[in-house]
Amino acid sequence: MRHGGMGRRWSTWTAAGLTAAVVLTGCSSDSGDKNDKGGQDKKAGGTGAPTGGAAPAGKGDRDPKSVWAALLAATTTQQVVEYRGVRTATGDTGKEQTVREDLWSWYDAAGKTAFTDRAYQVAANAPIKRSSCEAGKEWSYNNALKQWTDTKRPCVVDMAREGKYVGDGILPTGLTAEQAKTFAAQLEATPGWLTPSAVEPAQQKGKSYLRLTVDLKPQPSGAGSSVNTDLLLKAFRATIPDFTKGPYQIENFGQQSGSPVRAVFWIDPATHLPAYSEVSTTVVDKGAATGAFRQLRTEYVFGGPAPKPDHGTLVPAPAPTWPEQGTKPPQV
């Protein structure tokens, strides 16, 4: 199946109001939308109230490695983060698990609560499905009845289940300063894998940003196979003893994760926190490109309150306000 035609179907579904926001938590949490307008607020784009870890701007902003180090230190130590993401698959998508996902999530590391809302489509002409969790309960949207129903199944915020939809695909959050240092050191343990390759000034909506490109190159793992973003999990596992208990979305994990990846971050030069990112993948299976390409676009909100959706009101989940920036998938 190909990607063509899916956008019209998706926009029609969204216009009909079949989107909502739901809280996900291992124990309990609030539910609701930001301000009864689909969660949009003035903090979108990473301009909320960040917590500690930000580094001051300086001459190092011209060096990709220095900017990456500052981004890593600032972002991974954030304690409250909201993500507004869209993942798409294009090209030859016949073997892709989904062709589009709208992902809205929020995580409070100190409170150990999280929120997620996921709508997805497995093929261009397939129906759009929606699932989410609230107060440890799984919810599903019934397209025929046009209402949410409690599936009576429990759900938790761990990496094996709902927690895998929280994040930007590359960076975890909620770490202490010492854990952030450990994670950064672990990322450097594999030479030639993760390379901050370019940084340059950029403008968006009258604001100045640093545009940082980071390339993640597949590494041989024996028997003719390779690994790539799986190494993010390896670094995280070495950092957090109970790493499976919290949320962390790793792009391509378990889905041709040895494929080459390019991540581009638009960074606030004053705080070194990301406002927006694009993570692009050229899908490779068993050493050969499949013809499919994946892209995850994410906008960030730092320090904001938990969304509080009303199940009686169908409100579209907030998508990134940034337009697509045209990040090209890496070459094989």
C-alpha cells in the first residue's frame, strides 16, 4: 500500500471530531484538554517553563558536538514535558505497521504520571483506530457509536506498553543530572554511531533557533545484521536500573531498528531546549532498503500542566504547529 490519498481521509476523520485526549498513568492522573481548545497554549514550541539543566548560549553554538552536549544535558533533565507528534510512512509502505500515527503525550517524572493519546492508520484506505488510557484503564474509540468505551483492561506506563508512545524517538526525559551524564557517556561508547554533523542558524515565526543535525549510523551486530536505535535502549538501560518502568519512545524500536536515521532539532539558543524536531528513517530490512521512509515530527512543551480532556467532548488532539521542515531521509 502507498501513502497517497491517506491525508484526505485523515483530515476528514479529524474534521468530524473523532479525536480526543486521554490521560495515561500507572496509578492515576487528571484528564482533560489544555484549555478546551485541543490543548493549544502559548507554551507550544518549547517556550514553557523548563526545569534545570539548561546551558547558557555561547561560542560553542557553532560546534555541533557542543550543541548536542548542551541539548542532551538540558532535555534529558526536564521533569515535565508534553510532546505533540505525527509519524508518517511514505514510499513503498506495504510492509509498514502504520502509515500515520498522531501521538500526543505528557510526562511528569516526579509525579510518575503520564498521558498519551494515539490515533493510527495501518494503510491508506484503512479505518483510523484510536486507543488511550486514563487512570490505569484502557479506552478505545468506537467509530460506529462515535464514543469512547472502557475496554476493562488495565494499562501502565512502561516501555513495553503505553510508555513506548511518550517522547520524540531519540531523547528520554526525567533524569537526574548524574543520570544525564551517565546516559551521555553511554552514547559515546560506540564510536562512529551517533554523530552531531552540522549546526546552523534558523528562523521560524520570527524567532531564532539553532538547527542541529544528528546522524545515527547502523552498526554491525554479527551474522550480517546491524543495530542502530536499539543502542539508545542499551544506553538507557545502563543509566536507569528499573528502566522498563518509565516511558521512553525509541524510533524504529523492534521495527527494522538497524535502519539509518537522521534527527534534526530546532533548539532555543538561550536554553538549549528543543522547540521542534524531525526524525527521518530510510527503512532497511536484512541489509536491503525496502523503499519505505518514516518520519516522526515532534513539538515540545516544557513545564506545562497535565492535559484534562472531557470524554463527553470530542476535541482534536494538538498537532505540531510547526510546518514540516523537509528533513530528508539518510542515504543507505
